[in-house]
Amino acid sequence: MSTADSWLTRAAGWCASAADGLTGTRLSTLIFHRVLAAPDPLFPEEVDAARFEKMVRLVARGFTVLPLGEAVARRAAGDLPARALTITFDDGYADNAEVALPILQRHGLSATFFITTGFLDGGRMFNDTVIECLRAARVERIDLTRWGLGSRPLTSALERRSVINALLPKAKYLPLEEREQFLAQLIEAAGNPTLPTNLMMRSDQVKQLHHAGMEIGGHTVRHPILRLLPDSEAEAEIAEGRSRLQQLTGAPVDVFAYPNGRPMQDYDARHVAMVRRLGFRGAVSTAQGVASSKADPFQLPRFTPWDRNGARWLGRLMHARITGSHYDQVTAA
């Protein structure tokens, strides 16, 4: 470890302790999706192994890292340790097991993995179908007129990225059946490229994470926007995803992450009530912030700074810990 990194790790612990002294013990929760083996030219800002290891090194030395379920239980008992932090991953990407797990193990840390079961063993998230379709498109220009986007060039990574950014919002809030139709039409428009089937975890990788001491959490079956579903379908998505994970691991699944996770936009009080009724111990949203003692354990906020500079990353993490979350005092209704 370099002298600068060593100083930063010591500073992380000091700052976290000082923040807790000022505000009372709070729970920081980091959120990740993918950890790539190497940088992606199409999405160079995506977290890769080297960058993830730098983040992990900082939190390993500066914080008390807990699985989310343990943090929720200790928080309820008034026993949350100082400098408490959890590391979470959403969706169930294969690189979580292949790239992130060895790094976590190297630093002696645990994490919580929220897995969407419908994409295990060869499936693909809708956003990845859009991304990989444009990455591998067999045309130099794509006709997107049916979606009000005209005809777009695809001759550079920048142009492909621009089209991806325009298409993702079009697909995200479509009902699931319409989303599938959208993707089929996009694939055809891109010249029917061959798309990868190894982006998401295999069932044996879920078991691998569990056997390695990592926590497995629920994240539905098909990653729908829960507010777009009838209540019965939304509850089935939550319950059936959990059941599948429990079958794979042979262990209880006690924590949940709302798909997309924006309060009152992607889920609301009905879905919070479902998660409670189904017997989960806690759940996380994607509302940005750090959980104070007032935060709802079934709507815990999460926040990961994306600065590449270690000092700035740590500074933003500490600022969030001191200021907390605007969502602490808000109840979805």
C-alpha cells in the first residue's frame, strides 16, 4: 500500500468516528451493480476491479463492515457499532462472483447480494440487452423512428453510447410484455447481432457466494417496476424470487432491495407493507443518503460516491454520513 493510501485509510477511520460523534451512529450503505475485470470502452466510468479494490481498501480500514441483515438487527437492538457500513450489490451479475468476491475475501469483508432470479443461468437484464445490442450492432446507422428518435449513426463508441442513453428511458417504465416487444424490435433494427448469455450469475455462483459467507437478498424474479404491477403480481414477484433463492442456498433470505428503488416512483407504501408482511427484516431503496436512527428499516437509503480520487471519494462519503438523508423523515404513502 502506498503512503498516500495508508494515510487515507487512517483518515477514513478518524473521519467516520468523528462523524458518529457529531451525529450519533449511522449506517452507510454502498450500492454497486457490476465490477468489471477491466475498463469498458463503451462505459469507462463503470467500476472495474482496480477501482473497486481501492474503495474496498478504504472501507476495510476505516469502517465496521457488516452484512445488511446483521446491521438491521443490531440497529433495532440499539447495538449498531460505530462506523457501521454495509456493501450491497443489485441484480446478480456474474462478475459479482468472479471479480468482486475475491477482492472482498482478500480484505476480509462481507457483502449483501440482491439477486433477480429470473435472469439466472443465461438470462439478461433489459438494460443489458439494449447495451449489448448497440455494442454488437451490425449496422452503421440504426432506424429508431418508431420510438421518436429518428435515424442514428453507430460508427463510434460515443455515438453508440448516445443511442443507448436515449433508448434506456424509453424501455425502463414499459410494462414487462411491452418491454419484451421493444427489445425484440430493437434487436431486429440492429441487424440481429449475437448477444451474450453469460452476464448474469449461474445458480452455482449464488451458492458459491452463500458458502463464502456472503449474504443473499431478494430482488424479485423479473426486476419489474413494482408500481406498474397489480398488487397480487407485485407480491408474487417478491415472494417467488425469495423462495427461489432460499431453495438454492438452503438458508433464509431476510433482506430485500426494491427494483430501481426510487421511493414513490418505483415502489410505494403498498410494497413496503408487502415486504414487512412477507417477514423480511429490512429493505433498501436507491434514495441517496445515510440511515440515521429515524430511517425506516424497510426503506434504508444507499449512497456510493463515484469520484476516482481517493481523497474526494472519502470526503463525499463522510459528508453524506454527517448530513444523513433527507429521506429519514419521509414516509411513503
